[in-house]
Amino acid sequence: MSKAYQLLTESIIQYAEAISFTISEITISYKNKLLYKETLAHEGSNQVTTVNHDSFTIKLTATKGSPQLKSFVKQQIQLLSPPADVEDKGKDLLLNLSRTLALYQRLDDVLLRIMDMAMDVFPVSDSCSLYIYNEKKDTLIPRVTRGFNWQHLQNIRFKPGESLTGFTFQTKKAQIFHHTDEVYQGMSSMSEENWKHFYASTPDKDGEKVKAQSAMCCPLMIQEDCIGVVSINSFREVGHFTDEDLELLKAICNQAAFAVHRASLFTELENQADKLMKLNHDIQLKNQTLEQTLHNHNQLMDMALEQQGMDSIITFIGDRLNTSVFLYDEFRQLLSSIVNGDIPFEGSIPPFLETMTPDRVQPIHLPEYGVVVVPVVTRMEARGFLVVVTNHWPLNHMEKMLIEEAQNIIAIELLKQEAIYETKQRIQGEFLEDIQGKVDINVLVDQAKLLGLSDRETYLFFGIHFDHTNQDYDWNVRETKSLHHLVEGFIANHFNSSIIFNRINGLRGIIGFPTEVKEESVRHQMNHFIDQLDNYLRKYFKDRSFSYATGRLTPLEEIRKSYKDVWYCIEIFNRHKRPNQRMTYREAGVAKMMMNNTEEELYQFVVDHVKPLMDYTNQNKRDLLETLEKYLFNHQHLKEVAKELHLHSNTLNYRLKRLSEILEADIRDAEVIFHLRMAWNIMNLLGTKQEWLYRA
């Protein structure tokens, strides 16, 4: 028996050390008779803590009292006086348990030993599971099991109060369920998800899932806190758990709780040690790469200071990484690249950048393209994208450091380009103001030559107008700048000389042509160019629309005429407020003549050519007017008109024939079409179409 007292004393000393508490003496007495005493070499301890249970007394001498230690001793002293019918078995078991658990420090090992011993001591037990409480998730999570299928049981997450295990945790009291009805009544609160996993984990017998005939659950308590639950089941119809078995399980769990708590502390310390080791490894790695990082930094800085340009920087990165590297600006235009081997995409137009917003500030790996996209950030905004072709992710430490250094240098270069762009815009803006003003034409020509224009070419103005179909939408500076870069790059691929100006309601531009090119050829060329440009811009501005104006072709000294053509077209766009318009200086001239007349004169012109339709009162009037308008403004392309109106060709031909009858004129005749279009333009300019055409 003295061996039991010695083990109990060692258990108390271990717990005191775990909570950093110093004990100088421990005595164990039975009916005031000293049974065991151990004195430790600590001086200055004079406060005595006494714990009594039945006829046993344990006294602890220390420098001060500890409620935490006293609570633990209260649990341990109960082990000295189990019920009479389990006394011998219990004491031997607990002594063996204490010795066994003292050999293990890791939490998983301790949990396995506890479970194995619980299974061994109860002959009728067929399964045992041990759950640990996760405070952050407020759930009981299975850690080890015997008798159940772990593949399924490990997915169970019991909430406090749920099923037998959760109820035991919530009440902090050991529970026994003597027969099947009690077991499954207690399990009735189990969630549907947990029941699915529990049922799948239950063993089979003769092709059917076995049922628990009796069960015991006992909490693992540390002072007033429950840290877990031990659950034991019997699938046997003969021989159930007894109240004496429950008392023995309580004794086991009292001893096991401390071991679990101690192992948890050890595991936590071990995790902290692992973190420190990892931190030390990271420091060593950084020290090893510091010299290379400084070398890369110095070389990149030298390139920037010597103004070697973006190509040198990108080439340096590609050579260091031994791969292909591409740099795109914030508008997805290729600025520089170095190609080492095959690349899995078209470098000039990478498809993955079309859906990537400039606001993304974190690197992203795109395995389907075999690239890493790294944003280049200045002033807290992404100004470009560095695309590195690589098949491995994440990047290693050296690659990360090199790219971080490159990001900073590229950001500086982009800021320089930003300053150049703003200066260029200011100078070009002043030139445009001089075109609008009364500056002497010779001074204007000299300014134009400084901007790269030549008197050996002819020029025309063109305009891109923002269609404000949505009154709540305004183009911000960033979007206007994006449009400017896209248009500038697109025009540079089609024409040798050009200048683009930013305006509040769109863009204006000058395009140069060889002097020998005829105006009719330029007109067809510009129509084709505007079609291509509009399709190109729609890829980037899917929810926006644009109208386009083209001025006349003039020598450099007469460029103001072309500018005024475009200005007048834009004024008409603003009055029309209809999207996707295209107008040349010729059409603007017709509109200008209309606007030189009074409203009464314009009204009379409309009446002269459209009065039969004004007076027409049949219920299909609206359909006929819509058909006529589509016909007039789709260049009389019947297929396009039918498509827009969702009409069969026979129906469209019938309506056109009916319109000719009402107007008493052949609407296929060019002169009739001209007058009808003129009438429609007048009504659109004055905003009177509804009033005049649909009058009572």
C-alpha cells in the first residue's frame, strides 16, 4: 500500500510543478495515523493546506495556498477510498494507470493509453471513443477510438448538450445508460449530419449495424472545467455496465484528466519550440540570401539611375529567373518582355489579363497558363502587371526577393512614365486650346511640328464621344486615361503619325496621311478604322458606348477647319443623345443648315414630307413609324432592319409597301429617302418627334 501513497505523492508533485507551485512537505494520514510522508528541500514554507475525505487526510506545506492545487488533491484523495467491491481492482488499475501515463508526454500517446486501459478494465466494453473540447469552435472533436470506423467517426462534431457525449460535457457529470432504449433516447438530440457519420462508423454484424445495449460517458475535469469526454459502449445483449463500473470509470477519468492536461501543455510547448526552430531557419535563410539580394538591388538601382530603360530591367529579371517575363501597364498593354523558350499564351494579348482588374494587389498563380501575375503598385494602386512564366508555386525565397526588388524599381520607372504622360498631355492640351483660339496660324504650325506633325502630310481631326445613355454615370479620370492609352496604342498600329487629346466628354485626335492619298480613299479608310476601333474598345468597356466624328482632310495650316467639323458633330451628338452615332463633316454640314432655320420653318419642312404619316390614325401607326425609322437609319439594308425589328422579310416588305402608299411616294427613291432622313433629323434635333408624329 505504501507504493500507492508514493505514486499519489508523485502525482501531486508533478501537478504542482506543472502549475509552477512549490511544495516543501506532503503527509498522508488515515484516522490521524501517519501513513506516508515526503519532505522536499525547500525552505521558508509554513502555510499548510489540509484536504479530508472519509478517514484520509492529506496535508501540503508550502509558502502559500493554491485553490487550483487543492482542487486537484481533492480529486486524487478519492482514489484512496473507492467502493468496497471494486477497491482491489480499482487501486491496482489506478496505480498501473498512474505509472503508465507518467511514461508519456505527447497528447496523442496519452489519449491512446487512456482508451486502451478503459477498454481492458471493462470486459463487456466493445468500443471506446475519447473526445476533446475545442473552445474556439465550441465543439467536442473525436481524437481516438476503438470499435468504430475512424474514417467516418473523425467527421463528427458534437455541440455541448448534443447526444450522450455533449450532454455529459454540459452537465459535467458521469452518465450511465443501462439498456438500448436509454442509449438511443439520449442520442435523439444528435444532429442529422453527425448521425450520418455516426451510423456509417458503427460496426456491422451479420450484415446489419450493431446497436449499443448499454453505455457510459464520463467527463475529464480540471478543476471546474471539462476538457473532454470518454464514451464507452457495449454491443452485447448479455452483460451490461453497472453503477460500480461507472464509479471505476470516474476514478480512471479523474486520473486521466491531469495526464491529458499535462500532455496538452507539453504539446503546446512543443509547438512553440517548433515555431522557434522554423523562425531560426527562416533567419538563416534570409542571411544566406542577403548578399544575393543586395547584389540584385544594386544592379537594378544602377539601371534605374543610369536610365537604361524598362527593357534592361525586364531582361535582367528574365536572366536571373531563367524564364520568360512580360510587363504590362495598368491598361494591359505590353511594355516590355524577354522570351526564354516557349510560352503557353500570346504574349502581346494575354487572355488572363482581360478579366483581371487593376485593383488586385496580391500575386496570383494561374496554373492553366503556367504563369504568376505580380501587380506593380504605386500610390496604393496597381499600375501594371509583371507576368513570370513558371510551373512551380509558390515561388522560392530567392525568386520572391528578386521580384520584390523588381517591383520597386519598375514602380519608380512607371512613376517617371506617368510624369512624362502628364507633361505630354499638358503640352498637347495647350496646343488644342490654341487650335480653338486665335493664335497665328504660323505659330500653330510651328507648335504642331514640335509635336511631331509635318507640313509634308495632310491631316484630319476625329472625335470619340462618351454616350451618356446612363445619366447616373460619369467617366472618371482613371477610365478616361485607360481609354486614352488603348486608343493611342491602337491608332499607332494603323497610322504613322497621330496625336490624342483628352477632353471632358471624350477624346479628340489628329491623324496624318500622305499628301498623295485621295479624300475618298481616306473616308473609306476611316470608316473601316472606326469599325475596328469600336470593336476593340467594346472588349474593354462592355457596358459603354461611343459615337465617332470625322472632320475633313486638310493641310496642316488649315487644321482648324477639320477641328470645327468635329466640334460641330459633337454638338449634334449632345443634342441627339442617341448612342453609337457616326457622323462626318458632310453630315454635320446638313445639320448646320437645318439649325440656321426657325423652328416654324423646320416644322413646315417636316409637314411637307411626313404629313400623311402625322394624320394617319390606324392602330398600327407606331409599328409603321418604327419600321420607317429603322429603314432610314440602317442604310436601307432590309436584312438588318428585319433583324432589329424581329420581322419576317415578307412582313417588312408589306410595311414598306404600305408606307409608300400612305406617303404617296416611293420610299426606295434616293430623293425621298434624303427628305425623310432630313425630317427625322430635324425632329431628333428639336426633340419633337413624339409631339409631331403622334399628335391627336
